[in-house]
Amino acid sequence: MKNLLALLFIIALAALLLYVAANMPPMGDPDNPTATHVIPRYLEGAEKETHTENVITGIILNYRGYDTMGEVTVIFSALAAVLAVLGRERRGRIHAYVDRSTVPSSVIVRTMVRFLVPLIVLFSVYTILHGEISPGGGFQGGAIIGGSMIVFTTIFGLYESSRRIPQKVRFPLEGSAVVTFFLVGVLGMVGGGNFLTYAWPRVAAGLQPALVTWLTVLVEIGIGLGGAMVLTSILFCMIREEEEIAVVA
Amino acid sequence: MGTALNLVFIALLVATALLAVFARDLLAAVIIFSVYSLIMALMWQRLQAPDLALTEAAVGAGVTTVLFVVTIFKTRRREEEEKE
Amino acid sequence: MAKDIVAGVLCCVGTFFFLLGTTGLLRMPDIFTRLHPSTKCDTLGACSIIIGLAVYSGWSWEMPKLVVIACFLLLSSATCGHAIGRSALRRDIGYWRRKGTEVEDGDGA
């Protein structure tokens, strides 16, 4: 009975959504309500107002910088909460199942990982730094670095990879996303504009395009580094094993 | 042609979502969910949102899958049978 | 014109090998025989599709990127297949036998 009610509710909801979707203006129609107000301004002004070739990055980091800053703060607070729940690892006691697996990884796999992981990190650096002129950016690049750390940890074990990126490196860098964003915002005030002004009024007009580009890249780097470090920390905290946890469970 | 491809993608999305919910084997559910993320990334690319496609492919299909697998590894693989 | 034909043929070959690989993955009885067709998917199938796309894109900046992706796929999927096969072997996952000739090792899962 309960299941039947739920099914009926879902069918009604699906019918309603499909009805609404059928009445939506067609995608890509220039007469869409979304395409008549702010979008033309963004598309026409992004090139000369934000000095970023990728309009998406221009919108996210410049036009809607406040939104993105709030978003980054929320995401990294959530990640910090996850880390607080999992608990940080203690120095010298870190080990995981992958470290004492009955099947040690072979020479072929080790060589390939040692060869490929730097290339993956290189690609993620490209993604972060090119976020300003091509698709990509801090979030994506950070996630790719996290993925490369997952590969490395799976093959070489938690001990090796936590020695490569020790906690005293990760811990200060985890907040770099929010810190960099706020710092760039405050620097905009120091430069004579409002909070999060990239084109500082006190700087000569000829230098402003380069300044805007470099500040955008700086924010991307901060977000990428923070994301990568937080993902790595979460991975390490999730796979590490400690005796206390085993006793409680 | 484009519409047909979109319909195929949407059908696959619905199928993978349902399979991921109903799979008894949680490891299979996680793998199906990563397939779902991959199809979603293709959909984003078709909707001309390459930034989102990159994010979905890296986070959805890459990182979260591994984190789910680690979680399954630490708990149980099978969903508990319903007790009558 | 010739470019389009070569690209189309390469893509068709790639799709054909994907079909074969998927059929084999579903049809084969145990992990080692399944590994055999499924690694063909990545190496031969995906690589010929990517090389077909590289031919189709002609002399542009897309071509070297596609070639790099193909190299990455070749290296990583071959390594993956090796790792899966090796760990299955080391963990004594039993292999398939014709009915009636089963040996005591493993359960043939």
C-alpha cells in the first residue's frame, strides 16, 4: 500500500515535470527569457570586461565572484567537516590494507605508475592554468590531482604516498582555496575598488588587463591546490586503519 | 541523428540509475553509478558545457567511485536481506 | 575524401572490436577468459577509433592530442589487464573447466 502510494506520487511528479519540460522554450532559442537579459551582456562584455577568453571562467570568477566565493566556502567547510569526522592520522602510525596486501604490485605496474602519475599531474596543472582560456579550472584540476594520488596510493601503499605528501604540507594548503579567494577580494579593496574587484582602479589602465588575468589565474591555482589537498587527505583518512577504530567497531 | 543519440543517452541514464538503486551487490551498484556519471559527463558535453563535463568525469567517475569502493571494503559488500 | 573513408573504416573497425569485446565479456565463463576479450576493447577498439578521429581531424592541433590520448590508453589499459590477471592468479581464483573435469582448486567463480 505504502509502495503503491509512493509509485503514484512518483508517476504524478514525473508527469508534472514532463508537462513543464514540454512547455519550456526550446534550447538555444534566442528568444528564451534566459537569453534576453544578462546572457547577451556576458557574451559581449566578457572579453573586454573580464579579460578572460573562457566566458565561463569570466562569469564564475568575475561577474559572479561573490556566488563562487560563497560556494567555495560551503564546499570546503563540508570537506573540513568530513575530515573532522574521519579524524586526522597520527604521525608514524599510518598504514592501510593496501600496505600489507597478499599480492604485492608487480614491477610493470610500479614502473607504469611512476611514469604516468607525473603526466597526470602535468595534465591537471595544464587544466588549472588554462582554466582561463579553455574549459577546465581549479575544481577540475584539483579533482584530477586527487585521482592521480588515488592511483599512486593504490599501487605504492599509504605509507609511501603519505611520506610524499606529509600532513604538514597538506594541512596548511587545505584552506588555500578560501584563503586565496578572500585575499584577492581584500587586495581589490587595497587597490582602490570594491571587494573582489580584479581591475584595481589605482593601477594604470594599461596594466589592468594583465592584472585581471593574473588574479584570475591565482584564484584558480588556490582552488586547485586546496581541492587536491583536501581530496588527498580524505582518501588517506578513509583508507588508513587504526587499532582503536577496530576495537570500537 | 542528434535527437536519437540524446534519447539513447537519456534511456541509458535512467537504466543505470535504476540498476544502481536496485543492485543487491553494493560493489556492482558503485560501478554502475560510475557508469551513470560517465554518461552524465557525455550529456554535459552534448549540452555544450565542457567545464561541467570535466568535473563530472573527474569527480563523479573517478574520485567518488574510489571513495565508495574504500567504504565498501571497510564495511560489507552485500546489502542485508530483508527480514520478515 | 580519402581522409573521410580511412577515418570511417578505422572507426568501424574500432566499434567492431568493442562489440566483440563486450560479447566476449558477457559470454566467457571465468575471469581469465573474460580478461582476454575485454582488454582488446581498450587497446584495439578504442585506439583505432581515436586514430580514426586523428585522421579525420587532419593536420591540426587536435591530432597530436588524440595521438597522446591513444598512447595513454595503450599503456594504461595494458597495465590494467596485467594487474587484474596477476592479482586473480595470485589470489587463486579458480578457472573454468569443462563439466566433469573439475579439479579441487577453487570454485570456478
